[in-house]
Amino acid sequence: MDRAEALRVLDLPANPSRESIQSAYLRLIHKLHPDQGGSTYLAARLNEARQVLLKG
């Protein structure tokens, strides 16, 4: 996953702060986590997107 795709997955602007990345991740993971009826695929995509954005 590249940075542009990670931004789309988390629905973030081009230069998000660490706090906004984490906030977007938490908002989405609470809805899409498998324990909440979401899928493992979507949760994995959110995790990967957060990792990509927090690295860069």
C-alpha cells in the first residue's frame, strides 16, 4: 500500500498529523473490527494504512 492509498483508506487529507491519523483509525476500526461485525480484510487494510502513514 502506498501513501496515497493509505490516505484514501483512512479518508484523510494530504498531510495529516499523527493525532488525526490515530483518530481516523480508531473511528473506523471501532466500526469495522471483526468483533463488531466487520471483516478481517477491512481491519487489516486499516492497520496497514495506519502503519504506512505513521512511518512516513
